[in-house]
Amino acid sequence: MLMTDIIAKKRDGGALSREEIEFFVRGVTDGSIPDYQTAALLMAIVWRGMDRRETLDLTLAMMNSGETLDLSGISGVKADKHSTGGVGDKTSLALLPMVAAQGVRMAKMSGRGLGHTGGTLDKLESFPGFTSALTHERFMSQVERVGFAIAGQTADLDPADKKLYALRDVTGTVQSIPLIVSSIMSKKLAAGADVIVLDVKTGSGAFMKTEADARTLAREMVEIGKMAGRKTVACITDMDQPLGNAVGNALEVKEAVALLKGEYTGELRELCLTLGSCILTEAGAAKDGDEAREKLIKGIEDGSALAKFAAFIAAQGGSEKDVYDVSALPEAPVKYEAVSEASGYVAHIDAEGVGLVSMHLGGGRATADSAIDLAVGVELHKKRGDAVGAGESLATIHARDAGSAGRAAALLRGAYTISPVRPGPVPFVKAIIRSEG
């Protein structure tokens, strides 16, 4: 089998066989196929696409390119959640303990952030002593004992995706539905969960800018998950403004804890209830969405969800007391108000622009080896539809020094659009995508 023949076949619009796809993935993984031939096939896929059978074959080949997790030794149903990313997305921090408090075990491999804020692992390291470096045995034991664990993805899990994504990032071949689907779903399938719930963001702060594109991606991921034998559901949710009010690592952790304490009632809570309801119903822990939501809300009200989070932090090296009293988490020395220059209503917030404010403050990474400041970020006081007066604070900037705070405030004001007319309501959860069958 020759790589040149495979490239030409896809270039001319042909459908690749499972054997050809497996040959390609093996060659990428072991290095026998050079980058220039891999890049050529990736571009041919961008141009010509892949049918669903090809996408499934690519996903499974990538999944099997390294180790896969066998979670059968953990009792009960195991679930996993994935988000396509956005600004202020701290959902996993609140969702996983909410679900685990209802008896569904959550086994999650996560990563670090590259861009405007840290990833889930970075945020959790706001807790002194917390570690995500878990052995396989410790990970499995903790999911069984505590109800959930969040660990760093091992180098042996889906190595083909690591190589393909790095090459896609520098060859203009990221924007391809089959390649996005196979990248996300190969990792989720390799992680071994019985139930996979996907949060697909759409809007200015999301990878998928339009709802139509988000629906297409969600539909394909759900179908690939189902074809691979996993219960899979996707939710299309709004990312046309930051999620919640906090953008920045420790700030986002504090907001997630506030949710678990019952002190926060905004769209982040609604997202956790929606995703959590999908997990509980697919796992058989609730007969329908209404019962699932009631259980999740009760878990917040009776303190069991917060207790789960505290037990999780303690199990991974932190202290339970830092969950109940977050004063030990990193805090920036300078707080600076970004005030509005006009009166009216918030018509739009450029989510990506707010994310870049956090990054300029030091809350994100420009490169994979960049240092990250867990304390800095933005705390929004005004969201879309809110009334605002001239001189009123739009947000509090949390910074290392006054100079960076002042620059961040100017950038933050530029991310807001103030209108004399209040904008109409926009649905936060736009759709729940289940199997075509």
C-alpha cells in the first residue's frame, strides 16, 4: 500500500477503505509517513470531505493508536463530558461533583489551556497541593471511592491525535468536520466511558461561530459515538458572551464553588443542569429530564455536591477546607474597575475579546511552555441585556500591577457594545442533539 495512492484517491474524491485509513494512522503514529505526505492527505480531506463510515474508521484507528482505558473494574455507569471550549468555561468544576453526588461516576481526562485562560487542570491547581498526575491505579480507585477524578491525559492515550493536531494547526487544516470529529471522539472513546455528553459552543467566543456549523459538528459526533457503541448526547449552547461572570483561573474556581454553595444562579448553573440531566437520563439514574434536574438541584441545596467537590480536592492533594473557604486561593494584588463611558444597555460582549484581556494579564498561555498567573483575570458585572450608566463598572480587573490593570480596562471597554435599546432575549441552550435513530 502506497501513501501516494491514498492521497491521490482522496484528492480525486474517492472514499478511503478502512485498511487505507488504518495504514495512514499507523504511519503517522510510528513516524514512517513523512509530515509532507500527512499534510497532503489532510488537505485533501479538507477539500473532499469524508463520509460517516470513513469518519468512524478514522476515529477508531486513532483511538486504537495507543492505550485505551478499561473502566470495567469501576462499579456502575461511567460518564464523561467534553466541551468544545470557550471563554469562562469552568463547567467541569461544578458539573462533575453535581453528577457524582447522584451516583453516576465521572472519569475525566483533561488538559491544560493554550490561549486566553488555563485549562481545567490549570484552574484546579489554584488549590494548594492539588495534583492531576495520577497513576492508572489511583485514578481508578478514586473514581470508585470518591465518585469522580480529573487527571492529565497520558502520552500513550491517542498519540495519533497529538501528531495530527499539531500538523493541522500549522497547515491550515483545522477546519474540517471529519477531522474535528475524529480528534474529539477518538480521545473520548479511548477514555472508556459508557456515556459521553458533549457541550458544543457557538458564537463569537466559540470555535464554531454559527449555530448551523455547531449543529453539524454535534450531529456527527453523536452519530460516531453511537456507532462506536457509546451513549452519546450533544448540547448546543451559547458562547456569544463569556460563560458566567468570571474569566481567569482562580476566579473561575471561586465561581464554580459559589454555584455548588447555591450562591450563583446564572447561565453556568443552567448549563450544568442541562448537561447533568443528559448524563443522569442516559445513565439510567433518572427517568426523564425533569427528575434529573430535581435531583441535581437537591444536591446543591443539601450540600452533597459541594461535599463531593471537597472530597475530590482532598483526594488529589488539596485541602477540603479550601473548598469551604476559598480565601487560600490565589488573589491578585490590584483590583481596578473598568467603567462604562456611555449609558444604555449591553447589546453585545465580544467573548473572545474578554478572553484576550485575561491572556494579556497573564491568565493564559501564548505557547505551551508559557508561565500562567492563576490569580489574574476579569470579573464581569454587566452581561448582555443589563442596563448600565456612564461611569458604572462593567467589570473588575484583577491584575499584578496598576499599569497592566489600566491597559486591560481599556481593552475590556472595547469588548462591550452599549446600545440605547435593550436587546431581545437569546436562548442559552439552543438544542439537544440525540441519535438520528
